[in-house]
Amino acid sequence: MQRLSEKEILRRIRQGEAFECLAEDDSFTLKVEEYTPAIYTAIHDGHQFRSSLEKYSLLSEAERYQEEDPFTGEMIQAMPITLIGMDSRYEYDLNRPVATCVYKKAWGKQVWHKPISVSQRQASIEKHKRFYRILDALVEKVEQLYGACIVFDMHSYNGFRQSESAPVFNLGTEQVDMDRWQRVVKRFERQLNSITLQGVPVRAASNEVFYGRGYLIAHTNSRFENTLVIPCEVKKVFMDEHSGEVFRLVLDELKEGLKHSLSDTAAFFARNHTRRASAKRLDMLSSQLDPAIRKLDQALYTLARDLETLYYINPINIAQEKRRFFSKKGNYRPEFRYRPLAVDPYHFREQLYRLPVDEIRDPGIQQMYRQTIDGLSSKIDLLVHAGSEQFVYSSLKYYGEPSIEDEANARFLLHAAGLEETEDNTVSAEEACDYFRKCAADWGMNCKVEPNHRLVAGAMVSDRKKTLYVNANDRFAQSQLQALAHHELGVHMATTLNARLQPLRVFSLGLPGNTMTQEGLAILNEYHTGNLPLKRLQSLAHRVLAVKAMLKHGDFHYTFNYLHEEMKLDQDSAFGLAVRVHRGGGFTKDYLYLRGVSEALRLSQSRDIRNLYIGKTGFAYLSLIDEMIERGILNKPRFIAEGLTLPQQNSEVLTYLMMSVRPTAPATEPPPMLCA
């Protein structure tokens, strides 16, 4: 981070420049991503203590740390304007006036074994004054731009000195003009009360523990008529107050909750007290892409871009093994061969977990990358074991397995009476390729369409090569061609191309839960375009039951016979589906198609899901993606499925069946890190 002099910092603020810096003497950091009506301070976050003062100090580093406010800077780091103290409050306390900012005694303990020198005291006082000259310049600039300003003065406190019922959030309003600002303060208190923390009962209150008698609010009140300062104390539920050990999951939840509460309150203040009468919550967050995100994203993409699951999971000798299987009348266990993994798995994992994810400031985006990294670590475990007995366990860890509800949904669909569906004439793979090329051209998609002799499915999109591969061994009915076009091109190719238009490459790699999301969206598009016959819907049910059979018996011959004799599939279809679920050694992915479409349908009925098309996304990330697009960090998707823009009317029976498939995993809950 660049170091800037006080003079240069003041010049940049007065010029309205966006910048980030460390003070020349390392006493504070200042970040201005863009000028909003809100300023966020963490004046006791720092732990630095001048070495020249150590010889005077009676207190150990641990004793000083216990009374400081660690992690308060991290709590506000997602906000656009932050001013964070880096020096320990034992060097000088920014929340006390100049005359008393250097302690003699604090919390019942003598600080110095002998008085510090006049020059040492003066050096600390000058740092104190410099901080407030910078704060004054910031407030003055914000008031100049908007007519008013709000300052969130963030602190933390030790709960062991208070009763167990002490609030997690304490607002100190003794110096606040409540006649004027009460609605804003109460809005903030309500927002804080809505935060949930793992295993921690949350309550926000005013003036129960602290009263807001500090110097920062007093200083600001004495100089600025139109600025509201809200001192906020957070109980140290996010750490062990004695050892200093941080509870990272609680802190992450706290950061996300504070981001929402702070931005909501800032927007409410802006609407009611500034010239930004139409301000929204997301207007209070930065529209700039954090350089730390871009740096991590590029490193992650470089590391993981060649890790295409199906490239390593699809057998390379299906045709030969199929001939052997049928020549021996099914009394043969196929011995599939796979491509060798062109990645050192140990080096890959090591590199993954060295990525600087902790440098990302926005808690939601940081969590998205953490979960993606965990998902990629699980994916490499899956690929390492392709062709071995261990593979099925890696698949269960990565994709999960069908639930009782999934199986019930599948059996429900298979009990449905057949609809009258005409059989079309079939065309060759080459003719199918021509059809798909025309569809791609009509939809403005710059991609390739090529036949492939090693596919298990009828068609498949390669994200890395921007190519739709068509099974060269298949023939295709016209209705099947239309369904595949809307499935493979309308969704999988659309999200592939959209991902390439984003500033972040993680949407090409895929977020956790992207398999279920992608397949759910693709089948939903078949349904909305009128290309989902009952037979196709029942084929998804067969996949669920095939996965169950594979998991229960682990025998290719049994799965084939079950599908052929009990499910009444023809021999080719039964063999193809048995391959799908037994490839690699036991591949559980296929149950996610039916689960995915039920989730996609449910979600689409309650909210706009178009932003899921920006790339290989996950249902659980839709709110975050919506936010990132509205903030201008991501681009809106260029290619949108036709089923979302021009939905077709389906038969009443098919509509009833679709609506009757019960969702089995809430789409809005965080997905398993392992389900990518």
C-alpha cells in the first residue's frame, strides 16, 4: 500500500480523488473507493506500539491487546470510506481529547513505570492531531457533496466485565441529538437486531453498557452541524477475550451482517438527510472491483482452468466395452479406461490454499471464493480416484446422493400415464451438427459444433473450447434436437459465453452448486420452450433410480438389468444410463438433474433468475450476484434462455407433474462446498 504525507492526503480529499494509502508515519490507513454520505472509522483497531516507548511500559503486549478493539477494522473493510487507526490506544487514545490522550493509568493498571519524556508525549499527540485533521477533511468533503454526513464509529468491548445479558451491539447516544437523528439511530438498532450469529444470541440496545461519551463524536459535534456520529460497541463474541484467538466463522457472519446493516442505515440517512433522496442500500457500497479480488481470481483461474470433470470421468473405450457386454449377453463387467490426470493433485491443493483469499474485503465475495476453493479441492479428490473403488466415495462427498424425497419424486413421475407423443424421424449426427450450427448462428453465439465418438450423452458443451460436441454414434429425432438446442446451447453455451464477458473468471470455473443449477436451468428451459415431453421428464426419474441402484448394489450388470427389466428401458438406453452412473467407479451426479429443475422452477416463481446466466453459478449465490451486478462489479448476462423471455404454454398434465415435484434442498441456503 502506498504511503502518503498528510499534505498529499488532504490534497486528494479536497480534489475528490479515490485512493487508498497508509499514513507516512504508519499511524492510520485511509481508503476512499468513492465518496458516499457515510464514513466508517475503527480508531482502536491498531496494535502498533513505538519501540521507543517499550522501555517505559509496564504492560505486556497481551495486556495491551486485551483492551484494544481488534478486528473492528476488518468489520468495516467492505465499506467505501474507511479510516482505521493502526497504533495502540496505549500509545495515544484517539477517543480522548488531546490533553488526556496519553494514558497514565487505564483499567486499574499503571501504564508506565516512569513518566514518558516530553518529546515522546508530543510525538503521540501530533499523531492524534493528524488523524483528526484527516477526519475533518473527509467530513467537510462529504458535507460539501451531499449536505450532510454520517460517521459510524466502530468499537468492541470485553464481555467478561459485563453481565451475560449485555447486548452484542451497544449504541452510545448520549452525545447524539436524538430530536433530530432518532429515526436513523433506531433504524440502525433494528438492523443490528436482525443479524444472526452462529451459536450467539444477538441483541442490540442503546446506552446499556456504554453511553457514547468518547472524543470522536464530541470533536465532530463541535465542528460540524450536519454530521451524525453513531458510536457502536460490539461485544467480543467473535474471539476469546483472554487468549485473543479469533472465532473465524462468527467473525465472518458478523462482517456480512454489519455490511448489510451499515449500508442500509447509510442509505436511510442519505434518503432523509442528504441530496441523495433516492439512495438505495447498494448505492452505499463501492462500485469498484477490489484489486485483491481481481488478483485472486486470475490466480485461481490460471490454476484450475483445465480441470474439466467429464474430460477425465468419461470412459475412452465405451464402444468396445459395449460390444463385449452384449456379445456375452450381459455376463460381463465392463472395464472402462480413462484419461490420465494431467495435474499433480498434491501441488494443486497446496497452491489452492495458498491463494490470498483473506485479502478480499467484501465478506460475501470472500466467502464465495473460499467455498469455490474448497469445492475445487474436493473435485481434485474426485478426479484422482477415477477408475478406482474409492471414486464412489469421492463422488458422494462432491455431489451427494439422492434423498428419500428425490426417490419419491422419481417414482411419482414414473407412475404418470403416458401422454400421446409422436415419434419423429431421426437424423444423423452430422445433420444434427448442421442444425445446432444454425441455431447458434440465429442466437448470435460464436461457438463451434463438432461430432465426437467418445460421448456418453447425446451432446455436451466444452466450456474451455467453446464447443458443442455431438455424439457421433447417435441418431436424433427432431423433437430431441429442439430440446438439446435449448438445453445445450440455450443454457450451457449461453452461460459459457456470458462467463467470458465477466471481469471475473470464477464464473467460468464454476461456483459451488453449479452442476445442479446448470442442469436445473437447462431442463427448465426445455420445459418453458415446450420441448420437455413426459418421456424426457421420466428419463430424469430413471437417472435418480439408477444412482440409487448403483449405490445399493455397486454392480454394473445389476443396474443394467434393473433398468432394462424393471424400468422397461430398451437395451441401448439401459446400457447408456448404466454407464453414466458407473463411470469412474460410481458417479452420483445424475440425480441432480431432477432436483435441479424443481429448484429452478420454484425459484423462478418467486424472483427474477436471469442473473444466474452470467456464468457457471449456483442457486444460493443469486442474491450476491444480483448485488454485484447492481453495484456495477459484474456485467448483466448477454445471452438469456428463450424460455425465460418467451415461455410457451405446456399441457395441463405436464404442468401438473412439474408443479408436483417437490423441491428437496432449499435453493436459497448456502450449498455444500463440495457440490460444484
